[in-house]
Amino acid sequence: MENQYYLIRKTEELDGTCYFEFLPGKYQDKCWNSHSVYLTEDSAAFVEDIFHQISNEYDHYSFTELNKEQIQLFLTLIDSRISKMKSTKQYKLESTIFSEYYYNYLMNDYIKYKKQIITLLFDFKIWLSEIIQSYDRITIMGL
């Protein structure tokens, strides 16, 4: 089974432009930074509702800064999500922005790639935990 869901750490792994970039610190007029991490749109769908919860400014297609407090809240919520995914057979993706087709596609992927998705969320949580030791914010660069 190929790895569909993982935290992308190298720009060489990017193919095209449909990625969310997570930049440590403030946006500096440059995208595709080597010290950023990336999520595919499908991967981001498993955390995007949390971004909406912690920031009224979050936009799927724009740039959003999250401060240290928002990142701490995200880490708490992502921990809860990981625990829920591990302990529940019937996890339900929480979002109102998906079409029915895309929602069903993601839920089928969740069934097929559950372990990969949980590992992705855990890796993303670890990365964010490390980043906030050195930076007071991250910038999310949407599609």
C-alpha cells in the first residue's frame, strides 16, 4: 500500500501546486520554503476544521498566521482528534465545506488509510510542538 497521507518535509517531493504550506514564523514574500512542511489538500482536510475553530481569519485559499496561543490550542485539539481516531471505529470527519462526493471520498480514504492518517496527524503535532519552541507563530499558506 503506497503512502497517501504523510507530512511532506522536502520541496523535492512536491508535484504541482495543490499543497498547504506551513511556514515557521511570519510570511517573508516567498513560497515553497525549504524549512516549511506541506500537506496535500486531502491530508489537510483532516485538520482544516480545527484551523477554522482556532482562527476566524483562516481561509482555505489565503495566508493565515497562527500565534503561539492558537498553536497550543491546535495541539490540544489535534491530540483529542488522534485519540478519537484511535479509539473509534466510526470516526466522522467534521466539516461543512465539503461536497457530498468529496466527503465520501475522504471517508473511504480514512477507512483505507487510517493508520497513515493518524501517523500524519501525530507527525504534524510533533513538528508544531518543536516549531513553537523557536518561533512565535506559523504562517499557513493555503491553496
